[in-house]
Amino acid sequence: MYGPPRSFFVMNHIDRKILNIDTIKEIHSLMGLPGPLNPLITIINHSQTKETYLPVQQKLLMNFYNITIKKSFKGKLKYGKNHYDFDEGIMSFVAPKQIIYIDDIEERNTEGWSLLFNPDLIRKYPLGKTIKHYGFFSYAVNEALHLSSLEEKTIENIVQNIQNEINSRLDNFSQDVIVSNLELLLNYCNRFYNRQFISRKMASNDLLIRFEKILEDHFYINAVPKLPTVQNIASSLNVSPPYLSDMLRSVTGQNSQQHIHNKIVEKAKEILATTDLSVSEIAYSLGFEYSQSFSKLFKNKMNISPGEYRNQFN
């Protein structure tokens, strides 16, 4: 129904030779652009690039952050029977060291931009540490941020501020101003992603229902007991683990791991109340390798041990 923002895609295709790009200057050269004004950050207007000269589906491993927006999205995004109008701009976020690839030529759109910045730009600032908390850098491409026209204007204004600073004469405050605007940009994107979870509440609720069903089925399907994991459940739902946790948190206030722990404890309570199995046997039946780990989780959730809980029914 829709593709990720033009030009850059998280790699999920057949193996090809990987092209490592370590600097902003290298990506400018690859895209047929003049050298960057700032070696640590650039904003690329895709209408000015010569990406048609790049090999189709070329694998790239870029050692910098990449924020891309695709504009003039055609069509409506649909979940279930409802359409959503947050599709004027589609943003994707890629962290360093992720393999991406260039899209097919016929799918390219000359409207949009990419903001690329080297981790060294923010390393000495608090953002250098807190950037890892912006989970959307780990989202899959199909979990892109869909912007309303007002949201897109907000983003464009901040990006223009960054561009103006890049174009300005370098001074002792240049980097401070750029990093401040970057942090503002990321905070707005964080807000808009949370809005997206709310505005697509039906889709989020559907994902929650499917999540609960997979979690419930887990304890009946596996012949060999094993603990459910966020990774396995997210894979079954065809979403990335960070996106799943953020969606669940927006709907329920708890992340994926907390939901899993709650389900494990509920199952344990059921077994403790209705069987004579030992605590160790219950721990094993739920997938724990060590009964101490099970007992610790149970007590953290219930404030009493499994044995004390069972005694309430005697």
C-alpha cells in the first residue's frame, strides 16, 4: 500500500556487495552532489541528486544517522475499514551501522529530503547519550511516521533552521545551535509518533488483541517449555520489537516485556491455585531454567512468594 520514504530502505533482500560509507562527504560524492558545507551534518534535497546513476538495490552501510521524509504521498493509508489522513509526509529514521538499500528507479520520488549527521556531531552533548532512547531509530520501514500537514510544517521549519545554520558562517556557537535544533526535531518526532499510536487506535487495539492471543497460545502450543520473548512475538506480528513496545505502552501504559511478565504470573497463579505441582515444576512448565528466577519474578509482581500465594487457598 505504501513504501518507505524514497531512496533509503532498511535492507531485507538478497545479498549483494555492501558499500560502506563512513563520511558525509562520501555520500555527497555517491549522489553526485558538491562537497558538504559541514563535514558532520548535511540536508540533501532529493530533487537535486543524481541517484539514478546508483545501482538498483545497492546495499549501503552508513556510519551516521539518517532521517528521511518522502513528500506528496499518493493515496490513503488504510487500517481495517478506516482511512487515515496523516499521509502528507512520511518519515523514516535509521541509526548508524544499519544496512539499507537504494530503491528501484521507477519507484523514486524527487520530492523530499534526508538529514544525515555523524555521531561525532552530538557525542559531547547530552543528546549523544539520550538519542538511544528515541526508539523510532529501530523501527522497521513499514512503521514510518505519517505526518499531518501541520506536523510536516513544524518539521520543515526546524529542518530549515538547521539548514540556515549549516549555510551560516561557522562560529563557536554553530554546533550548539545545530544540536539544539536536532534535539527539538527528535522530540517533536517522538510526540508525533505517540499521536500516531492514538490516532490509529483501532489498529493499535487490533495489534494488542493479536499480541494477547499469541501470548495466550504460547503456553499451550510449545511441546518443550520456553519463555515467550518480545522478539518472537513481534516477529509473529510482523512488527519490530521497539515499535510493539511503544505501541503497547501508548495503549496500556506497559511495554511488551511487562505484558509478558504479567501473563506468566497469571498463568503461575492459575497453576498454584489448581494443582499440587511444586514451585520448581511450575517454573519449568512455564519455561524457566531456574526456579529462583521464577520465584523472584512472582514476588516482584505479587509481593509474596509462590508458596505464600498457594497457602491462601489451603
